[in-house]
Amino acid sequence: MDVQRVILIAALALVSYLMVLQWNEDYGPSHQPEQQVTSSSAYSTDPASAVSELPQASDAAASADIPQTGTAAEGAAQASAASLIKVRTDVLELLIDPRGGDIIQAALPQHQGALNSTQPFVLLEQNANRTYVAQSGLIGPDGPDANVTGRPLYTSAQTEYTLENDTLTVDLGLTTDKGVEVTKRFTFFQGEYRVGMEYLIKNPTEAPFQGVLFGQIKRDGSSDPSQQNSMGMQSYLGAVFSTATNNYQKVDFGDMDDERFNVSSPDGWVAMVQHYFLSAWIPEPGTEYTYQSRKLNGNYIAGFLSPTFTVSPGQSETVSATFYAGPKDVDQLKLIAPDLDLTIDYGWLWWIASPLYMLLKWIHSLVGNWGLAIIGITIIVKAALFHLNAKAFRSMAKMRKFGPEMARLKELYGDDRQKMSQEMMKLYQKEKINPLGGCLPILVQMPIFIALYWVLMESVELRHAPFYGYIQDLSQMDPYFILPILMGITMFIQQMLNPTPPDPMQAKLMKMLPVIFTFFFLWFPAGLVLYWLVNNILSIAQQWVINKQIEAGNAAKD
């Protein structure tokens, strides 16, 4: 290759690299933080405006999926001017609407809204950008939320609460028209994203109080704000139900468009899942609940209903549920409810991905850097497959060594394919060559590669996790494409160590693979490309040593 050709190829590579950088700047994923907008009450102008989104009060077990439709004209005159209630813990910043006692905003101060942003990630919100709230209440014959004139207005001793000890209790109170005292209590815990919610009903009247507890998550069809990868596989966005008949059933927005989900089950939970984060209602175990979904007024609603309960005259009763709003933290999810950790969705290769995640987390506890943890898990996987790879590399090294002999046979018997195949098989048997042996390392590693992809995609710990230098987020692509280019170079070096395929068309295709793989890896998460790069480097070292052994005639016997 002359000097002019080298210069032209180098110039073409540089121009191509600059074009890809510019394309990513113009059309790639945006990392600009979304301007945070404070949530507001949905009932500030009409308390009755959202009653239709509550489940049916009567015959909950049979027709709970039918929305309430009645409203009252006089409800508009009862608009609430009450201030939203602010609650701050070390991991949650919430806004509670006193009209209904719904959680209409949940920010997570431990998670940035965007890389290097000072704003926390906002999971729940109710504003012009997005509707995503957690609603709960009491319906049924005497439930205060069954009033068609609007959601009940609760009072609170304070409008701002801050967690200063291990727990924090926030009480919202009201007295119904019939004289029943209702307290809606939220309990917050230090370091935890779960929120205890319970209704304390005291009935001093002479008539029994009957009610139905409901909890539901309402979300519009807007895109997932935590989904930052523009290419590749996307995380699931939608509802998930866990019941006795199916411990993990996805019901996405398209499913809700087509039909309503309605299942009765003893115990279970309902969640709204997105990339890295989720919200979930977990009712108190020991009772058969009705789990349902529906679409109404452009919003998707997933929730649960309790059976009707009765508070006798002069008695008190408590009904409760747990709400979770936070990251997909496997340790916390396992403690809150059975199978809730399945919302960390590793796909059909979960049986490989789960051990990989545990191993990755253990290595990180030792080295303190997720990039180094990925390198560590690459070395461990490579060591586990060492002997399998060694056999494959020996087979390829022998094919490389006996390449001239194979070329001679092809030239000698080129016109007689049957005879040539027979002679080739004799050579393979004599020298113990497996022509398909080179495929085994790739075939074995592909499930591991795909499983690790999902681990890196679903592990919230890697969100905004830096490596070194310019790589500040291993869950996102390399902004300068250096790792994918290095990965392509290592693939090219590997090909140089492998025997050239006898078929000219196959040989040309193999030469194109490094370019094709480099292009696809440009937009893969940097952590995944790092894994593949280190794996290639280790493979090159192993294959080079084995090639030298074969060439020297000192290859180990199979």
C-alpha cells in the first residue's frame, strides 16, 4: 500500500468521524435538563372535574372498572384555595393536594434530573408538561370520595413537613356530613421510598359507616423522561399487575386502549413502570382486592379496590396500603412486596442477568467504580469461558497453520467438490481441526452480552455513573465514539489472527464486520462497549499466545 493511499484512507476516516460527531450533535439524544414546573391541584377551578376518574362506588367487585360519571354544577363554586402540603425527607420531596389527599408531585433528591443538573429527578407531577399522580380515597355508600360534588377537602396542622427523625407522620383530617371523623395518615421513613398510607375512621354516630378503599396511579401517554437512549432496546413503559394467577402481568397503554383489566385476587400490587423508576400501590395483605385498569379523559389509570368494610356505631376502623415512588432498587423492592423486584425487567435472559447484576454490584463494592466493575466482570466471564475459548482458538490457529495445505487441496481438487470435501475432512480429522470451532466463543457470549445489556439498561446504579476522563455516564453512549472505534480496531486485529475463509465472498464479509459492528456500537451505552472492548483485548492476548504455540509445534493436546 503506497503512501498516497494511506493518506487518503486516513483523511476519509477523519472526515467520517467528524461527520458522525456532527450528526450526533444535530440529531442525537438531547441531554438538556427539562425545565422543572411546579405541580398544581387538578381541582383548583372545579372540585368535581376529576370525580369521573374515580372507580364506581357501588358494587365494586363486579363493576369497579366502570368510571363514575355524575358531577354537580354547584361544585365549581366550591373550588379549594387551600395550599398544597409539602413533605421533605432525605430521599423524597412530595406535594400533597389537600383536595382528596392525592400525591401530585414526587421528586427524588438522590437522583439528578439530568447529568450535572442541580434539579432532582421528578417522577410524579401534575402540570402542563405531564400528568402522573398517585390517588387514593374512600368510596362506597358513605365514603367521602363518593360525593359527586367533588373530592373531600382535608385540613392539616401544617403546610410543610420535614423528616428529622427515623419517621414522619402527616395527618389530614375531615368530618363527613354524617359526623364520621376521617384521618388520612401518611407515614414516611428515613432512607426509604415507601410511604405508609392509612385511613383512621372513627364513627361516633348511631349509623354504620360503609366504605371501599381505593388506590390508583393516573398517568397520561407522554414519553418516558428517564429514557435517554435513542437507539437500541427500550425499557418498558406502562402498568404492571401482580395477582395470585399471574405474579407479573404487563398491561401497557395499548392494552388499556383496547380493553379494561379487571381481576380479583388475594394480595398483590399494581405499579406504573418506566426506565429506572416506578410507582406502586401495595394494599395490605390478607384481603381479596379488585385490580383494574381503564382509560379515561386521555389518562391511563391502574389501581386496586378493597372489598366493602363496615365501621359499626361507636367503633373505629383502620384500612391501609403502601405506596412506593422511587428507583428500581432491588433491595428495597424485595422488602416491600413479593415479586415487586420483577419490575427490574431483564427480559427472557433474567436467569443470566440476575447473577450478573449481583456479581457486578459485589465487584463495585470492592473497587468503587462502575467502569472498573464492568472490567472486573469481563475478566471473570472470560476466565469462566477460558477453556472453551482455548479449544476454539486452537482450532482456528491450526486452520491458520494448515491454510497453505487447504489451498493446495482446493487447487488440486477444485473441479471435484466431493473429492475435495473428503480430503478436507481427512485433514480435519488428522489434525483435530473443528472448522466451526471459531463460532463457539461468539455463540456462547451472545446470551451473556444481551443479558449484560439489560443489566446496564435496568440498573439505576449506573445512571449518571462516571468512569474516568470524559465518560461521565456509563449508561449513555460515548459522546466522542472513542470506545466504539477502539472496539472496531480490536475486532480487526482479531480477524488478522484468524484464518482467512476459503470462500472469497465470505472473506469479504468478514472484513466488513468490524466496520458494521463499530457503526452499531456508536450509540450503545458506554459501559456495554467497554465490556466488549475489554473482552476483545483479552481474546486477542489469548489467541496470540495459542497461535504462537501452534506455530512452534507446542500446542497442548485436546
